[in-house]
Amino acid sequence: MSAIPKGPDPAQDAALTLAAQSGDVSALALLLKQHAPGMRAVALSVLGPGPDVDDVMQEAALVALRRIVDVRDPQAVGPWLHMVVRNCCRTLLRASRRVETMTAVPLPASGATPEQVLQSHALRDWVWEAVEALSPTLRLPLVLRYFSTEVTSYQQIAEACAVPVSTVRSRLHQARGALAQALTATADSAHDDVARRTEASWQEARETLAAAERGEFGKVVKDRYSPEVALLAGGRRIGGAGLMLAGMDGDLAAGVRQRPLHVVAGRSLVVWEMELVNPPDDPDHCPPGVAWIMSLNAGRFDRVSLYHAARLQKAPAEA
């Protein structure tokens, strides 16, 4: 009788998990490879055979990459990976029923966002180097999906990118596959300091809004934006620098203020998520928030796409 093959060794799992949490790229890759059969079995048990299984496996790998630091018992990383797959399956099933999705894995008790978790360990710079290797078409939906906080559902990404939801799903599928290849290709490369770049972008967002309130937004646009900058809404060009200045001045004159809530900063793509604070006498002047989705070319912003958060629906008044 042939011996029954054993599953991954808990002691080896623990060693690989600890190494991955310290930023060892090869350890994480080996961990995912060893547990891939079990993870796929979970996906098949929930979804059945079909292309969605491959999507879930890719999604689970990205979640594991972001959240490996959350594993408290390194020897139990196998059940944790199975949980990740199961949650990704449930998210996919909810999305197919046109229900807004939540984060695939519950956030830790500290309330840290996925972006903050990513910033907290050594893998972050490697991940961003791989993200930068993607084409702009694939990079934007992937960054919104995994690193923004307010533009994460398929429907929201579709609106921000001005494409159908089916196109978002297709591009995310391609992006996850391309990212896996890019991660392998950039594992031994020198990586930028993402934490430093993100902090600099936070500072720039604050300084931009402060300058606007001082009446100096025009100087900021001249210094940091391309002379041919395109302002977009719904994927359509609606103007350039002149409209940006007029829009900012109009909001400020109406008493609207912006407050940075979240920043995603890549070399070629930056997202500033802002809260819009309306004046007390006109609380519905603007939607509750806006995302500035900006592409960089030669160190200057050359495209600014504005995505406004949906207004909360008011309950109908009683008769």
C-alpha cells in the first residue's frame, strides 16, 4: 500500500510565515505554493468548477500578501489561508448578486486600513514596485480595488473608470495575473521607499488645500500640474487648469472645505480621498466626499479624474 501524502508541515509553515512577515518574498511565494491545492479545494467546494476559481485564487494571494502580518499563530497559517479563500468566494458571490461588497477579510481590531497594514511591513515596497510595472489600464482598477478606501466595489470602480462592471472584472482578472508575474520579476530589484512617498503625498494634499484657502491654488497648479492638464469626470475630459481653478474657487466661495481622509501614492498614480464639508446653511451643496485620481508624467500631474461619493439617501418623511 502506498503511503498517504502528508500536507504542509506545521513547523515549516511557522518558519515560512515568520520569514514572510519579516519581508522574505521567497518564503511567502513558497507558502502559497505549498497551500495552493488546499486553497483551490476550498474554492471549488464553494463555487464549483469554472473560471471564477482562478479569480478567487488570485484574489486570495493578494489578500494574503497584504495581510500575512495579521497571522498570530504561524503554525495555523493553513486554516487562515483557507479562511481567506472562503471569504473571497463569498465576496464574489455577493458581487454576482449585485450587492455591495465589503473587505474580503475583516480588519484587525486596531481599525487599520489595508493600506496601513501594507505600509507596516517590509513587503510594501516590493508590492508597489510590481504595481508600477502594470499598464495604466490595469493599474488604476487594481489600485482602487485594493488600496483606496471609498472606491472599492466593482460598481464604484466602473463609475470612476467610466467602463462597464464587466470590464472592471475583466481588467482586475488581468491585473492580478500580471501582478503575480511582476512580483516575481521585481523580487530582486531595488525598491522605492513607499512610506516616505506616501507621507510626502499626505503633506502635499494638506498644503494644496491650505494654499487654495489662501487664494494661492493657481500657484500650486502652475508648479505641480502640467500646462496641458486634463480634468475628467466620468472618464470624459471636461476642461483643464482653468476649470480646476474655477471649481476650487467656486467651492471655497460657497463655504465648502475639503479634508484629506486617505492617500495612495505611487510613482505614476496618486489618489487623494477627501471629505467634503458643506456650510451649515447649505448641507447638501456637495456630495459627502470626492476622490482626486491623478496620473503623473515627468513629475507633474497631467490627468485629474474626480469621483464623487454618492449622497446618502434620505428616509421618506412620514405622512
